[in-house]
Amino acid sequence: MREEIIVSGRANPFIDPHLNIWHWQIPLYLFLGGLAAGILFFAGMYTIMGKEKVYPTAVKKAPLIVPFLLVLGLIALFLDLKHKPFFWRLYTTIRIESPMSWGAWVLMLVTPLSFIWAAINVREIFPKWDWKFDAIKKLEAFFIRHKLILAWIMVISSVILGVYTGILFSAFNARPLWNTSILGPLFLASGMSAGAAMIMLLSKDHAERTLFSKIDIGIIAVEMFLIVHMFMGFLASTQVQIDAAALFLGGPYTASFWIFVVILGMIVPVVLEVLELYKFKVPVLIPAILVLFGSLMMRFLIAFAGQESRWLY
Amino acid sequence: MASRRDFIRISGLGIGGLAISASGYGIYKNLAGTPIEPSELKVDITRTPTYCEICFWKCAGWVYKNEEGKIWKVIGNNEDQHSNGRFCPRGTGGPGMYYDEDRLKTPLIRTGERGSQTFREASWDEAFDFIAERMKAIAAEYGPECFALLTHGSGGDYFGTLVKAFGSSSIAAPSYAQCRGPREVAFQTTFGEGVGSPERIDIRDTRCLVLIGSHLGENMHNGQVQEMSDAIDKGAAIITVDPRYSIAASKSKFWLPIKPATDIALLLAWIHVLIYEESYDAEYVEKYTFGFEQLKAHVRTMTPEWAYGITTIKPELIRESAREMANASPAVIIHPGRHVTWYGDDTQRLRAVAILNALLGSWGRRGGYYVPEKLTVPSWPHPEFPTPSRSWKDAFPDQYNLAYETLASGICDATVPTLSKACNFKGWIVNGTNLPKTIPDRRKLIEAIQNLELMVVIDTMPMEVTGWADVVLPECTYLERYDSIRVSPHRKPSVALRMPATEPLYDSKPAYWMAKELSKRLGLEEYFSWNSFEEMLDWQFRQIGTSLEEMKKIGVKTFDRSYDDLYFHPGQDMQFFTNTGKIELYSTDLANEGFDPIPVYTPHEEPPDGFYRLNYGRAPMHTFSRTANNPNLTDMMAENAVWINPKVAKIWGIENDQYIYLENQDGIRSTFPVKARVTERIRWDSVFMVHGFGHDNKKLSRAYGKGASDSELISRVHLDPIMGGTGMRGNFVTFKFEPAKKEVES
Amino acid sequence: MRYAMAVDTKKCVGCSDCVVACQTENNVPIGYCRDWVVEVTNGTYPQLEIEIRSERCNQCSNAPCVRCCPTGASHFADGGIVLVTENKCIGCGACINSCPYDARYSHPGGHVDKCTFCVHRIKKGLDPACVATCPTKCMYFGDLDDPNSPVSTVLKNRKFTTLIPEAGTDPQLYFLM
């Protein structure tokens, strides 16, 4: 028998009995960030492809909620900080090796960008919107002229935002569950899938919905592929990673992961969307909400399970 | 989540935050390790000398205060032979005792029933008047001899003077009959001197340390643990005899996993091997001992094979370990243990230990037992004490003649009236000892207390014993007061000063002040005729060539020995304080009293089916029950656990960290549940717990209800007929999964 | 200059003096600790062995906590000691997640705290509090670049390990076997 105990009784809050320093704020922010990234990506991509008029929800309507999503996310992040008066220190330096620093700066870029994009498209919802001030009207005109450049910046920064939410975790090799480079692409895919689902939800146009439904199916297929390979990677890796994977393969997170994230969040929506493609009547609400839910749950479960996985003791 | 992985068990609980800002102050050594000379140190007003009161080792150290003048930390005094500049975890956690907000704050006078812990606050005057009045009443009706002092701590000096001046000689420390008494008597009858405290063992230079009944490393005798580490560095062999795989066992060359209660058989077998393989120190034995032929004849049949059947230790292991000892002779120590009151034949067991030491020639030799020297410091002049007409011994006619100190349990017994005689004690002063967790057989203790007409308790914390008192007097901690000079026997004689680092908190006061105030009301002021305690200390220091002022700067002063007699010189003639003038392998004292002159193995009761022997011991971060509320120390260990062998746990379906109740052979169930630690380190026929937990006084906010009390489960006491020691390891427990049902009130 | 610490597991008895000394010296709040003692028991009665380790921040040379800090609050100081500048720390917890030894904790004041090798003491030429107080003298501290320092001497003469070297952090806390 092997017995390993801390005889001096370590009971540091948030550290023991297992790490729980990040609570709901971080996974919520990661979800919102991923969702925002997905929406902005499609908005930018279809603008570049010149399909603004064909997919108005994707390009104009859906991005209107992104500023709110990002502000909510930033608030959640701020709430997570334990030394709040010093939050501004994040913006006094750029540390390339720190994904968190990247994230802070990317958000600095994406948030205003999303505000601008929302501003220039506000007439999708409020056709009679008037900016009142001349300066702002001039600015709006300027941005509309350079919409293509904006779109390119949006595409690139939304990809960075989406990937960074995963890389943030995978940079921590101290948490064996996160120590896989698949996490970055996985979170990006999840974010895009959520974005596509949201666009599907908001769209009134059948052709748009069908397109994003197909995109969603494709992305989910990629996600499942990534998940399978993530687990294969863990199981073929060191003991700590095998134990980390065990959290989802018989451990306390098994049921919630496979049911909420995989079945409800991926498989069922795919099935429903495929059925819809074959002309069965499925209220579009269901698969969209399920996808969003699955994406949120994945962030939560990986955040909590990751903190439980460890090298020592 | 089951897998081959290890998982962590965290044995402790945290509590709220306490943050003090502080700055650092320089101390003694630089990285190269050379100590800075005292003359280079400024008189540092933020550092004051003290000696620790948390256990009896009394390590001298320095108390540091921070910029705000609050106590910051306590560290060791480099010059001190007890600590060598390094305090143990309890000493380092001393500030916790000072900052503990559960401390006693004002004098209390009982309003409810004894044991109900209901008091009202009183002024010091009121408390003293109450006490003095009752004391005089007791003296008038029964005689002053009916007053006793039970003490463990510095305050014993002053209350001792008071009680002796009052007319009684019944002053007892529980550390005698409840702890080290048997070994003192055993060594006194063998060598003519006791072992003393600190134990006079030369671990630093030993080549073989035999621990039988000592779990050094878990019990934190500071100097001994330090010297054991030195010995390990020098390649000394450690031999541990313990049914449990103690920390010392893990550092031992030989670990003898002995069946509990069979130690005497092993010791006799070792003696047999040394004698019959002729590996004992023949020259030493020839010159200094008496009774060798009787001893040789006595152990003729006590072979390792015989011992194997009793102890379950293989004969080859017994022989090998004996040879290891013999090879190291005379630099070998059979450790005398500390708490040795186990089965009732403990004096005899320690006699065997003493005999073994004598055969190996370790007494008085380097690496064995050195000759300690203690300074003689004159006491402040006072009138002669009155001679009491009777003492506690009168309650036990013809018994315990060899007990050279007073038995606390004897006083307790003598407080209960019996059919044949009226009881002997009517009043107790209890200073710094938590009797319910010290004296075994709680029922008898409570019966005794109920017969008292006055019980005064002096303590720093609201320990269980305070609930039974008529008057509770709050003592300030050692960090807040002066105390008598520490005069300890050691390799070199030394003195140490304790001075206050800060004013006492709340309305607590030092014990010397209490004794002096009481003396005024009893007409005994001449026994405390100093104007201030500092005056007395300074006078005493001047008698030995220093002064209070100097001592405040250096804390400890070490003197040279009067003679070069730390060890015997080769061929030196020695007289020992025994009847024969020699080391008595055959004890004439014991023979005269009608006891076995050479130890004999007697089998002891074994646990009945489904029961396991209750073994208890120490943890290095706690001292008895007194530190169980110290915030620094509970941070590390907040509760104890009961160690259970995995095979046993499997039978009972007990899992690690599961909370269970323990019930002993007399049907007494533990008040609180205790966590189970399923570990391979304990034998399948016993369980182990650290002593001092399971506090049931709610005023101890951190200690209340944490862990279980082993004292509660020690209801069966095996009295040592030689000196009255109370053997406590003859209790057995079984496991229960519910608390005891409360009795239905009719 | 590269500071390091070595702990002799053969002599350590698990008394946890290092934990209390650190707590009083550095005013670590009650309920928190910067260092701790781990006891590992292997085997079946009576074939048993115990290893005891006094652990703390390993002051890694390749510290992930410094790498991932977004504000630069976690930084390398003289001798390779990893320190946290309180007024730069935003309490994001990234460093806590990045430490494979779980050596950091969130101080009630909001910033992140951990063992500092008692940098305030070593500047004055003293040992860290834990090393200075250890009753078994089983802890050694010093400059690895100085061949005569206590830690260099003891590492020359004894076999040693570090904790999870495969995590790639290059820890500077050595355990003598």
C-alpha cells in the first residue's frame, strides 16, 4: 500500500483539497468569447466573400449582440480577479509568452471592433437610427467605406480570439487535462459552432439557415474528431494524463461530459439538423439552443475538471 | 476515480485570516554559518529573552516584536544547550498561545454545579478573598495538611512555596505517577540516581541508540531530536522496538515490531544474549556492579527463542540487534523513555532497561549516559516551612516506599473517602495541568473533585479542568511575564531568564503575583518578602556572578563544570547512591520491599475478540492537550485520527477518513467521532491515536469536538505496586458507528 | 548566482517546524501555508519505509508561473528567486493554475503569495526561516554557483531527486535520498 499525506495539514483556500481557483466566471467568459469569435468570423468572412445581401443575419444582425456578449464576458473576467483595483496593470505591458496577456490585448482589439461593426449595422434592427452628431456620422461613413478592411481584421482577430480561449488552458502544462494542443482548435471549433448556431437562431431566411446548419454539421464533425483524438492522446500519454482522461472515462465528470457536451451538445443537434435537411420539420430553436448549451457546458466541464487534474499527490 | 495513483489526504482544517504586517530583523548567522559574537549585537529593544513553557523542555529563546511592538516570532537562543538556537514547532508556534482569543481573561467564580462550566466574572480581590477564606476554613477544621497542589509548569514554584508555608507538603506533578515515575525509581534503585529531565543521554556521541518505548521524532524532545539527527549524520545505528512503524523506526537499522505488552521478555532476552555471548562490558561490570551472578542465573532460560514465542520477534533479529549494541558499547544508549506508565510492571521494565545499560557500560560514559551538572542558585530568603504532621503517604501506609516524589494520582485517590478512613485532602490548587486528560479513570477523578471543599485552578486557557473549579484564575502566558530562573541539569550548568515581551493581555496575571497576593491574605507574606519579582531575580543572579541586566541581553549564561566529571574516567573508583554503593543489577531495595529484585516477565491481558489495544502517543506539533486550541498549531493538525491496520479496516468495512466512534472494554464510548487513518504502519492487534484531542469545553473554539479523547477511554488502570504509577495501556477499544445513546431521564 | 535549497529526507522527522516558522516569520495568515510536509509510506506491515519531504515553491529556473503572468507581477529576482510584486498582481490566478506543485495560493489581500526563500533574510546573509529553525538541521540553503555553499557541498556528496522533473520546470528544491 502506498500512503501519501500532507502531515502539516495544508488547507489553502482555492487550492485544497483540489484546485478550484477559477469558478463560473472564466468558463462563462470563454463561452461568450468563443461565441463572439464565431459570429464575428462569419460576419467578416461573408463580407469578404461579398455575400452581405445573401446572408444578412450573419453579416449584420447577429454581430449586433456581440458587443453585449463581450462586455458581459469582460465583466465576468473582472469579477474573477482577486486584486481588482490593479486590473489596469494588464494594459501596461504585453507579455508574449502569457496567453492571458494576449487575451487581454486581443479583447482590447476585438471589443471596439465589434462595437464599430454593430454601429455600422445598427439599421438592421433600427432602420430609423440617427447618430445625431456630425462627427459620428462622418466616422460611420469612414468605416462603411473601409468595411472590407474591417472585415479582414475581424476574421483574423476572431480566429485569434477563438483559438486563444483554448490556448489559455493548454499553456498550463501543470494541469494534465489541459496539456494538449488540441484544446486550442477544439475551442475555436466550438466557438464557431456556437456562432453558427446563434446565426441560425436569429436568421429568418431559409437559405441562410440551411447554410449555417450545414456549416454547423461540418464543424461539429470536426469537433468530435478532435475530441476523439484528444482522448486517444491522453490515453497514450503519461500516467498523469491517463488519470486526467479518467475524469471523463468513469470519473466524476463522465456523465455530464458525455451527456451534456457530446450527446446533447453535438450528436442530437447534428441528427436534428440532418433530419431538417431531409425536409423533416424541426423547430430551429432546438438544435441551436442545444449547441449553445453544449458549448457552454464544455467550457465549464473542462475548466473544472482541468483544475482537478494534477501531477502530485 | 480509482486508479493506481496516489491521492492526498489532508489532515487539518483552516480558519479565518489573521494578517499582521512586519519587517525583518537580523539574527545570528550568516550563510557561512559563523555565529555573530554577542558583543556585536546591539541591545535590541524589540527582542527579549524567554524560555518556552509549552512543554517541559524549557528551551531558551528570543521573542521578537514587529514595528508596531506586537509579538512577531519566537526563535531559539544559540547559547542554549536545550535548543541550540532552534525551537521545535510548538515553541515556534508560541505566539499562537498569546494571540489565542479563547484565553481566560478574568478571574471566575463558579455559580453552577461542578463540571457545568458556569461561572461569573469576579475581581481579583474577590477571588483571592474567596480562596483565602476557604483555605483558612479547611485548615481550621481538618488541618493545613489537607491541602494539596497539583502542578505542571513554572507556577508550581510559587504555589509550592505558598502551600508549604501554609503547612502541607503534598505537592505533586502528574508527570511522576502518570508519566516518568517508574523510570526514576528503576534507575534510582539501580544506579542510585534518577534519569532526570532533560534526560542525561549523550545521543550526540552515541554509536547505537535503542528506542524501546520512545517515539523520538514524533515526540519532540527538542535537544534529543537534534542530537539524533547528529548521530544519524555520524552513522550511528538506531534500533527501534515498537508495535507501530514510528518515524524513528523508519530511520532505524533494526525495527523490532514487537507484540504489545511483551517488552520485558525482549529486554531479558537481550540481557541473556549479552551475558551468554560474553559481549557485555566485563571490566565495567566487574568494577562497578553488584549482583551479576544472580542476574546471569536469572536469565539463563530466557533465550531469544523463548522471547520469540512471546514477542513474535525472530530470534536472529534479537541476536543481531544485541550484537549491534554490544559492538557500540560503551557508546550505546538504551533510551529510558519518558511516558512509561503502561501495564503496571513498568518499574520492573525500566529496571531491565537500566540493567541493560549497566551491562553495556553506558552509564557515565561518552555516547551513553553523561553526568549532568546543575547550578545551585540560592532562593530568596524566607522563614522555615512548618513541618506538616502528616503527608499524602499516610493515606497509603506501607506502600510506595520507593516513590521519591508525590503521586498526583495518589492525592486524587486520597481525596475520596473510603469506608475505613476519612479522606485526606479537602482542597486542591491545580496549576497548569488539565486533570481530566491527565489522570486516568475519569470517574474516580470526578468523585475526588466532588469531595473537595475548595478547588482552585490556574490556567491560561479554559481547559476542561477549569469547569470543575470553584475559582479560576487566569494566568498570562509565558510571553507576558517574568518567572523563576531556569536552572537545568545538562552537560554544563546554565541559567536562563524569562522576561515579559509585552504586558499581559486582558486581566491575566503572572502566577508569582497571584501567590504573593494570596500570601498576604493568609498571613504568609514573609515567604514572599521581595518587593518586586525583578528585585528577587536580580538578587539571585548576583549570587551566581551575573545580573538581571546582563541576562536580559544574553538570555542564557552557561558556566563551566566544577569538576571534569562529565564522564567517568577510565579506572576511576565510583560510589553510587545505592545500598551496596555499586550499580545494583540485583536490587536490594526492591528485595527489601518484597518485590522481584530482578525483573520477571509476566504476561498481560490481551485484547478480547473484536477489540484492539489502545496505544497513544504524540505528534511533534502538539503538546499534550494544551496546544489543541493554538491557532498556529491547529493550522497543522486540528484533530487526531485513529490508526487502523488495513486488514482490520477491511473486516470492519472502515474506509480511510471515515469518522467512527471508539468504545472501550468497560463500555465507555468516545464522546466525539474520530477520523480513521487506514495505514500499514500499525499492527493488526492495536490502534494508535495522538493524545490530547477530543476537547469537550465549548469555550475552546478551535479544539472543541475535534478528534477523540484517548483519556476518556482509559478507564482501566494498572497500578504499579512499587511506586504507584498508573499504567494506562491496558485498555482495549472496538469500533462503533454511532454516538452513545444518552440515558433516558426519568 | 542561483539560490537553491536541499532537504535531507533521511533526517527529516516531519515535525513541521518549517511550516510554523515560515508562518510567524512571514506573517502568513492562519489557514494558509507557504510550505508543507509530505509523508509517504510504502509497503506492507512489517516491510515498510517512509519518505518525508518538506515542500514549498521550487523557485524553478524555467518557471511557468513567470511565463504566464499577464502583468509581469511574477518575476525572477536576484539569484533566480521567483517573486510576486503585490501591486502589479491582479489576482487572475493564472500562475496558480500553471504551477504543477500547487505552491501558490491566493492571499486574502487579493494578490498571489508563495514562498520567497525569505528574500528579506537572505539579503542580510541569513538563512530562510525554515532552514534556520529546523531542529534536525536537515535543510540546506545557498548559492549553487558557490562550490562551498552548504547546498553545493551537500549536493556533491549525496544522491538527490527533485519533484516531477518531467514537468520541465527545472526546480531548485532538491531532496537528498
